Amino acid sequence: MADTATLFNRHIAARPAQGSTDRPPPVRHVCVVGGGTAGWMTALMLATSAYGPRLQVTVLESPQVGIIGVGEGSTPWLRGFFEGLGIEESEWMPACNATYKSGITFKGWSTRPGFESYFHPFASMLDNLTMHQFVDNVHERLGGADVHAHPDRFFVAAALARQARAPRAPAHFPFDVWYGYHFDATLLGQFLARKATALGVRHLQGHMRQAVLDEAGDIDHLQLDDGSALSADFFVDCTGFSSLLIGQALQTPFISYAENLFNDAAIAIPTPHEGPIESQTVSTALGHGWAWQIPLTTRCGNGYVYSSAHCTADQAETELRRHLGLLDADVPARHLKMRVGRMAQQWHRNCVAVGLSQGFIEPLEATALLFVQRTAAMLVEVLERGDLGPAARAAFNDTMKQRFEHTRDYIVAHYKTNSRTDTDYWRDNAENLHLSESLQGVLMTWLSRKPLIAGLQAGRFGQGYPVVSWYALLAGMGIFPDADELQPPSPHQARHDLAAVDDFVRRSALNFPDHRELLGHIPPRHRGSTLQLYLW
């Protein structure tokens, strides 16, 4: 088993470095082009690197270009980012209308009886006491025994989300839950900007007209609309889908994932939000994609991610409005186009792309900010090592390629395993044969009724996500023998006392506070021992 302390330590290693170094920085001036969450998070991590004020950081932000601003959910990695900077939740969360996130509920992705909805949990220390029962029952059901193997019953995070409880227990309950957040993306970018400028990051308002290359093909300087030039040693492209530096100036090829991720457009419609706040994102399958529901303290973020090859923008908006009960309401909708895939190189010459400029995998598992955080952390690590040579670039790009492809595989698995037949969209996803060898290995192993654990641990397939995530997905979608193939379990197959599991989950959840009440009075983080979990 791989314990989560290891994963947690890797996460902490990905935060901005502390301390200082006597070595001079390999570059003196880094220019981040583009603001928003990606630009300001990168600038903040650079400003808090081991070089401190000896590394000049400039953020060039165009007043003519807005931000996407609808990526409002995170993975648990964001928690470590703020903890690494010493920023308390009581400071940043109210400033960003943020709420806690225990995981994601998927509604309507499966039509298999008993599996029409499931919850993908974030890890908890308490899972150590229910994970074995869940995995054992999954294996028994795969083998044909009629035992309960739906993930929702086994994880405290699912109970917290359903009961509108915050995944933060009081200090006297020494069992941690590894949670994410929901937030207003625009406000988060503004908060990070204030933190970064307070640390000496230069904020320059201006619109880039052209990136001028030198004789070697590197970026020499930026020509601005007012006629001035902005020079730097190294550039970070945070210009969104436009990819003005890495794509347009440096002509880096883009690798599309359209052959197995069909969604390329989205619509966003906010609605008021009052009453209980469930600590979850909800993803509901619609006719040509899926709708998100993200609860903030002041509103609910709603949207529809869909395939423009399967329906028009007007059809998608009508479907979303019907889903929200807003067909006759005068509520504006915001339409967005998405470019799903990645740059062939995330680091090309003297430029690293961060955020949408480097690539994008549709927002199903809220990975966009995770890619920002990981890429910026890798950039800081490279700069602190002082090696910007070809080998360092190759290693950087290979790591990012693997991360993109591993994440893509996990997202594709959601679509491939759907059982809907009501539209061409869902049928096309289920019939999609453009699967990586790794994903084929996961699915073939599961369908052959063999445990995934050995293959995942050995790195033969399914990398990038822990075992519990794969089990929650495939079991939650009901990928088991049909009901008429199942047999009554033997005493050994039904060896786990599920009433005891229910009682444990119920009583554990009682230790966690009401979500909305906690958000009104967020306490300081308890600085206890390192999170110890088992993720298999």
C-alpha cells in the first residue's frame, strides 16, 4: 500500500520554496504575461522562491482582455498551496466567496439500476477503516456475488456532502479530511494579485502587440500598444487559449484531444443561493454533455459543458435553462469555446506556458488549477536548481506530457463507461475506441473481473490517480455483472458487517459542523501531525 503521507509530502514539496540560497538566480527577470488565477499564482510562487527579492517578477496584464473566470472548483492540492504560504482560510475564503468541497456527485451518467448516481470522495483518515470493506465487496461483486459495492456507503466525505457539513472537524477530533474548495475565480485572481504585489511583484497594465524574437529564436522583448518595449530573461505565458507566446510567437504545435474528449464549448449562468450549502460539486449528465453546479457563499455557479458537434449553442442554452428552471427567466448566459488538448512542449526556448495557454482538459474533475499549481511549482524548482539546459527542458516537458495524458485517461473513462443511449452524444462516447493503452489496461482488467490494485501500483496502467479514485469511478458507474448474473453471496463473500460501516460513517459525520455556519466563523488551521491516510 502507498500511504497518503507520501502523496501529501509530494504535494507540500510542490508549494513555493522557503528559505533562501546564496546562488545567483539563473535568470534575473521573469515576465508573466497575463493575470487571472494562473498568472498571479505563478507570480506569487516565483516571488516566494528561494531567491526572494533577487528575482524580479513582472506581471503584464492587458486591460483589454478579460479572464475566463468560470473555473470555480479545485482539487485538494489548493489547500496545500495556501498552507505553504501561511495564508489562513479565514483570510482568503471570505474574500473569494469560497466554500469547502468534499468531492463530486455524478448524476445520470449511468442508467444501471442502483447506480444512477455516485459520489467521488476526497480522501479521509477515516477511510482507513472502511476502504477494505469497499474494495473487498467490489471484488466479490465483480466475481458474481450479490453484495453491496456502491461507493457512497463507505466514505465519510459522501455523508458530509449530503448533510451539508464542512469537511473540517474541530481540533478535538483528530481525523483529517483532505478537501478542496469552490470559489469565485475572478476574486481569487484579485486576492493573489494583492498578495503578490505586496511581496514586490511589479504589476504592469498594458496590452502586448507583438513578441519580438532574437536571432536564436528566443523571446527578446514584448512590444506594447503604447510603443514601449518590455524586456526580460524568461517569460511565462498565461494568456489563456490565445497562447500568444508559446503558440503564436514560438509556433509550438498543439496536440488536440478532440478524438476522445468531445466537449468543446460551455455556457455559464449564475443563480442566487440561500439555505444549506452542500460541500460538493454536482455534475449532471444532460443530452449532449453535463451540467455543473458549484455552491459559493453568495451564489450558485451553474453551467453546461457540451459538444458543439452534437448540438448548437442555442440548443445547449435552452437545455441548460430547462435544467435550471429558467426557460422564461431573463438571466444572461455566457458562452465559451474550449480548446481541449495540450501544447507539444510546455517549456519552449525561454518560455513556459501555465494555465489555458499550456493546454486544457475539460473541467470534469476540476484539474485546471491543479495544472497551474503543478506547472508553476516545477518552474520554481527548475529555477532554484539553476539548470535551464536542454536536459532540464526535456524532463520538464516529459513530466507535463505524462500528467496531461494520465488526467485525460481518467476523464475519458467517465464517458467511455456511460450507459446512456438517449442521444448520439452518449452513444458516440460509449463507442469511442480512441483509448490509450493505459486506459485500455484499466478497463480490460476490470472487465475481466481482476483486481486493479497490482497493475496500478506497478505502474502498468492508470497512473495519475489513486486506486480509490478508479474504484469509486468504475464501481459508482455500476460496471459489474448484470443483476441476473449475480448469485446470493456465500458467508465468506458477505463477510463484512455493513451495518457497522453505516454506523461508523454516521457517527463520524456527527463530528463535522454545518457548512454555512463554519463559513461564518472559520477557525485557524490546526497545525497537527502530517496527514496519514492509505490510498492503496
